[in-house]
Amino acid sequence: MSKDKGAKDTGGGGGGGNVVSMNCCVDKCGKKVDRMAFCTEHFGWFKEGLVNRAGQKPSDFDKKYQAYTTKKKVA
């Protein structure tokens, strides 16, 4: 019979579909990945909500960044 319509071809055909980037995914950052596709600095940003999983900044980035730096100075 033919292949299932929803099935993907996962054979080792050399497609290179699971290549992982070794650089941070945030714009203009070329540092080596440390955790979850982020460098050490930007992983902290991700945990505080300054960037999403794709490395994009939210619309209210400036407000969140000011709160982040204030919190970091106090700690």
C-alpha cells in the first residue's frame, strides 16, 4: 500500500532537517549557545520575558528592560 498521508519521512536520507544552530538566536548576537538556543545573557532575558523562544523582542521591550535593569541593580 501507499504511505500514510500524515506520516513524515524520517529516514536517514541526508536531508539535514534537524540541524541545531550553535549561535544565540537573538538578533545581532553571535555568542555561543549555552541553554535553549540562547547565550548566558539572553537566557536570563528569556526567563524575565524580554525575548520569546524565537529570540524576538516584545512590543513593550523598553518598559520590561527598564524593570529588569532596576531589579538587577537591587539584587
